[in-house]
Amino acid sequence: MGWDAANSLLILSGTFSLFLKQAVMEAGGFRVGNVSEDMEMIVRLHRHRLQQGKPYRIRFISDPICWTEVPENVRMLARQRRRWHLGLIQSIVQNREMLFNLRYGRIGMLVMPYYLLFEVLGPVIEVLGYCVVFLSYAAGLLSVKFLMLFLTLAILYGVFLSTAGVFLEELTYRRYPHGGTCSGSWRTGWSRISDTGRSTRSGGCRE
């Protein structure tokens, strides 16, 4: 919602997205071979419109509901997160000239650097942080009390964000009128790290 207010969305979260065909074709159409073609298309729409100097708006609508299937086990969840992360890397690499480029305004100077630093590199930093903490404990630099406190806060922080998100959504939109169960989401950092060094490939356009 915050990125939407600033017209700075790089991905439309949800089950489906709607695109104006004329705008998509003007930007070159969908690229064959992208893991998350919708995100790459949105980044390219920003790029094309900003280059042309044309006014535009990419919106996220949180109110409509479309129920969908979700991963039923850890393996499927890891595959989903891995695909999303690889798609993010592809989108940034294929549009890397936008990074820290004043020509693209807040998209180039704020949004894309944010996704690069906090989303692409975030899992790497997170896993390295865990490794440093455990190695520090093994070397006798940390006490058991500090180690347990760190792990508790790290886990509870993710649980809190997921629970708060579901609670606020239910409080606002009444998404779950039948009292279904909701489980917190969590990140599989290692599966996302494996894609960071993977090369990306681009193809032609499809109509």
C-alpha cells in the first residue's frame, strides 16, 4: 500500500494482475524465459513510461478477493520462494541501467536500490548473521543467555509481522468470516541465496 501511494510498485502482490494491452505492447511485450514475467513487465513499464515522459499509474487494489492454492509443505514453499527470488534478480539485472539513475526518478534512486539491498541481498546478510552468531557462541564470545535471546527475537519478529498482517486485514476487510485458520509466513533464506549467483537470460517478446 505504501509503494502504491508513491506510484512505485515493482510487483503486484496477489493471485492475478490486469495489464492494459496497448501499454504492454508499447513496452515490448512479455519476455520469454523470465521466471516472474509479471514483475519484469511492471519494471519495464516504469522504464518505458519514464523514458517517454508520459504520465501513468500502476495500482494495487487490496479489496478484491481471489482465493488460491498455497504451498502445502516446506519443500513447495521453498520452491515458490526460490522462484520469486530468482524472478526478482532477473528483473533487476535486465533493467540494471535504471539503478541509481536520476533519469528514472524515485524508481531508479529509491525503489530499485531498496529491492536490491533489502530483498536480493537481504537473505545473504540474514544467513551470514546467523552463522556469525553461532560461530561467536562456539568460540565463547557469546553467552547462552544472549544466544537464546537473539534466536527468540529473530523468530518472534517474523511471527509477529505475519500475525499482525492477518489481524489488520481481518479487522479492516473481514477476510475470514468462517473462522478459518491462518499460519504465519516465513522466509527460506537459503533457497533464495542459491539464486543470487545464477545467471539470467532474456528472450524475445510474445504477443
